Amino acid sequence: MQIPSLIYLERYRNEGTRTYSSHAATTEAREDYRPDSNRDRFDLPLFAVPREQMLVYTANPSADLSAVYLDDDKAMFAIHPQVLDACPQDPYVQRTLNLCTGRGSLPVTPSSSTRTLFAVDRQPPHALKVHFPFRVSRYDRRMRHEVLEQAINVSRELEAGIGLLDPRFAFLREVIAVCHPNLDVGSAREENWGCLIRDMRPFPATRGSTRLVPGFALYGRDFYDPETPFLLTDLIGDGDPLLFVLENIMLPIIHHWVACFLHFGYLLEPHGQNVIFEVRKDNLISRIVHRDLSVGIDMRRRRDIGLSDSQLNGYNRMEHDKFHSIVYDRFMGSHFFDRLVDVCLDHYEGLCREDFTRPCKEAFASIFPEHRKYFPATVWYFSESRDRFNKPFYEDTGLAPDWRP
Ligand SMILES: Nc1ncnc2c1ncn2[C@@H]1O[C@H](COP(=O)(O)OP(=O)(O)OP(=O)(O)O)[C@@H](O)[C@H]1O
Ligand SMILES: [Mg+2]
């Protein structure tokens, strides 16, 4: 079996997966900028701006990435072309144009999230996560200052604490953020925005050749050929489907979720888009690579383990238990694991859903005995009503969880 490239999978092996909520298929991205467009790449405008005029955050970027985006007196700032075109009056677009001392462009191809863009044929492989104030799925996709700074904080902390996690855990480091300072000090929330550089080499580094397969590509249909078998069944091959899915996918992800929570208070969001499988030549899954470090942070847990908050800003700090259920029960459980179960029940005889949920519940309870202290008893999800910043409220579905006791 030939596994297509990460870029192909990100763009064209994601059909039929965006059904997990009534918003999942929404996109305001222009056709050319969508992951499933036919255009192989587009140019991302880059602006050289004086570094001292910008807020710059770093988390151990490699020297070669720093050399491209930062030097002593200059930073490279990226603006999505749809923003340049549709929002010319935006104060930070204007500030960029006013400050810029040179212009360039970078060929990019959109990832599955639309606003994260892979640099084409650049070493080291990296992506730019850019401000995109248009609706994709439930949210418009801004990259505000506090979000950027916190992603860098989390990347730095997770990198330093990597020894606390098991050898099958890897993540994509978010290593540079460049942001405008706030021009509207009286605003209720900082709206200054910027861009983030993500190193696409799974951390920690490993030797040997591997493929990267996004979670959704295991159960997504091929855009060009809907008859192509699911990658999940290809990877299972002659193996036992239940053992394969539990041991290579579900149980390691549960272990990673719990470990990140226990050691850092992080609420990973392991839905099909945030999880990438590292697959070896012999088609074995060697590691789970987590992407997207804009996680909720449970400050109750951090206090319980005496972990300082001095390196964190105020973004996504949580003092409640509701979001835990949204990410664990819904993002991971319903949006992702349920889809894997559906494929298995369709393809293999003699299996039932509980064959998957039961061992997952047992594992969660055994590695996380104090889970009731931090989790609500029922499943929570987003409400259709929103706060003044257009963020959805959370609501109790009243349902009993399927993927934890
Ligand atoms: N199969 C899928 N499951 C979940 N999300 C998907 C899927 N395919 C595409 N997406 C898109 O991925 C994004 C998921 O949101 P999320 O906040 O995790 O990512 P992001 O922060 O935009 O980007 P990144 O993951 O690159 O950091 C949404 O834009 C959603 O529409
Ligand atoms: Mg994501």
C-alpha cells in the first residue's frame, strides 16, 4: 500500500468527515484558498517590518527557521491574501503596509484547517498559521495577540517537559510568533493580530523514514476517487481490527490526553484534524503527533500540582470542568473515535461499539483515578448562543459519557 503525502491527505482525503456538527462544513474561505481547491499552491504575501515595532515571541526555533523569519532588526510578517483583499481598512493591515521595508511572497498550500499554510518545498518543513477573520466551521479564525503568545508559551513548556510523556507522544512545536502591538488600548479585548510559525518536524526528532497521516484521513474519502478504500482498513491489513484500533490509536491518545492534563493542566483537543499518525515503512504507527497548541489550560490542576503560571498569559485559562467534556467526550470521542468505530463496524464482522468504548473507559479510570474531581458527570457541548466576542457558550447535553466512566 502506498500512503500519499501529508499534503495530499490534508487536502484530498477529508471527504465526508465534516459532519460532526451543523457548522462543520461552513467555510468563508474563497475557493482558491480552500484545502480542496484544485490549485496546487498560492502566494502568501510576506512583509519585512522593523522588529522593534512588533511583538516577537519564540520557543526555541531552529537556527534555519529563525534565519528566514527573524533577524536583529527585521521580522517577516505574513498576511493571508484574502485578508489583504477583503480587509484593506483593517488597522493592522494598514500598519503592516506603513511599516514594511520590503515585500516578498512564499508559495504555500493550505492545510486541512484552511488558515494554517504549508510552506512549499522549504527546509526545514514548516507551516504558517495566519490571521483569517472569516468563518471556518464554528469560528472565525483570528490569530490575536494573547492566542499567539500563549501558543508559544505552551510549546516551550511542553518541549521542556517532554520527558514526562511516553515515547509514543510527539507534537509540532510552535516556535515563532510575530504580532502587532495593540492600537486600541480601550478595547474590551485585545484585537491586535499576527502570525505563527509551526515547525512541521515532529518533536522529539527521530531517525528513519516515516509518513504523516492526519487522523481524519483514516476515515475520510478521497476527493478525486471516492472508491479508494479507507486508509484505516488498509493499515489494519490482515491484523485484528479491534486490537489495531485500540492499541495504536485510541489507548495511546487517551494516555496522552491524561498525561498532558495531569502534568500541565492542558486540555488537548484530539479530534481528527489535530492528531497526526507517524507511520513507519512497514505501516506500523510509531507515534501520535499532536498539533495545535491553542489548548485550554485547567488552572485548578496546575495549582494542585504546584505548577507555576508565571510563564502563561491569561488566554484560555479555565477554572471549571465543562470544556474538559467538550474536548474529551465530543472532539475526541464523538467527532473522531466514533467515526473509526463506524468504519470498523461496517467492514468487519462480530464487533460492537462497546468493544471499543469499554477498554477506553477502563483505561481512563485506571490512569486517571481522580477524574471525577476535574470532569463533569454529563457530556457538555457548544450552545448555539454566543457571548459578545462571538464565542459560543457551553451547555449540558444531559447525556452520560460514552468514552469515560
Ligand atoms: N475532519 C476534520 N475534523 C475536524 N476539523 C476539521 C476536519 N477537516 C477540516 N477541519 C478543520 O480544521 C479546523 C479544526 O479547528 P482547530 O481549531 O483544531 O484548528 P486550527 O486552530 O484552525 O488549525 P491548526 O490545527 O492548524 O492549528 C477547522 O477549521 C475545521 O473546519
Ligand atoms: Mg486544529
